[in-house]
Amino acid sequence: MIVHIALLAAVTMAPAKDWVMLLPVAVPASIPEEKRGLESLLARAVMLDPFLDRGIDVLSPAMTMVSKDESGLNLDDPKFWTHDNFVTLAKRWKVRYVASLEIVSVESAESPIPPKGNQPSPGNQLDSTVKMTVNLFDNKVGKYILESKAVEETISSPLPHADEEKEKAQRAAMMKAASKSMASYLEKLPKVKRKPPAKKGGRDETPPPRPSLSRL
């Protein structure tokens, strides 16, 4: 209860500007359970900067936990990512955007390395392909900007000699796809310059950050 009160106070302190609530990234069952949390966090991390670069701050995932407690909805499950629930979340936290990303599949397969000129293919390579769907809801206009948009990325690499190398290739494809998942909309918005902290007398004069709201 104390945590909830502190979070609500933090939201009240936030200035009037555009915010986005990014729901937990859904990871397929094909990824081992002990690794799903890491993959979800990594995908979320690379999605933050495109918003922040355009002056859109990111609500703490702690707010999602509060919403889950209040509504009883499992916001980790894509079946609850509905228009009505997005509207409720946007109004609850006074954010303009609600965004979600589901990693649908992560696959790897061998393919011939493209030959150069008239030379035969020198061998095979590993193609790691990640497929995702994304939603971006804009509460200002009351509709989806991106709805169940398919995103796919393939990275080709030398054949791995160990499972760890295969996982790294798949993760690289996943992060690249996640980083560009909202690009078709965000690239239309102007970027905001991030000014370095002002210093005076050798002391950082930047005011303390708002508690638990951004980049968590």
C-alpha cells in the first residue's frame, strides 16, 4: 500500500507532457522459461530510446504492477491487450500512448552463403529470424496508430559452434527487430536534443530525477 501511494505521488509530480506506458514484452513458450525474463527486459530496453529521443517519457513498469493489482488483469498476456483496456490504462495514468510488443517466434535455419560473382557458395550460414507484432495506441485521438503490426528481422551469421553462439545470434535479431518496431510512426516525429547536465563551480547543478518514472 505504501509503495502504491509513493507511485501515485510520483505521477502527480510529473509535468504535463507526452508519456508512454510500455506493457511487458510477451515472449513465446519456445524460449526456455528461465530465459524469458531476460529476453523480455532486453527487448523493452531497446524500445525506450526512440521514445525518449522524441521527448516522450516512459512510465515505470511499476505502474503496470499497480494496474494488475487494481484490475486483476494479467497484462503480461496479449489476450488482455484490447482497445478497452488500453483506453483504461491511458486514462488511469494520464499517458498519451500505450504500447505493447509480442515476440511471436524465434527460429534459426541454415542456408547457403550467397556466392560472389561466378564463384560457388563457400558453404552455409545460420539465419536467425524473429517475428513480432506491435501495438501503439494514441489516447489523444482514441485509436491505434499501429495495430497488430508485423515486424520481422533476420540476421545471418557464421554457423555456430555452440548453443551459446546460436542464442547470441537469435538475441541480436530480436533486439534489432524490437528497436525498429515503432519506427514507422516515431520516425515522423522530431527528435529532441538531450542537453548535457549543466555544471557550476565544479558541481552538477542538474535537479534530481523524478522518482521511479523513467528508464526503469
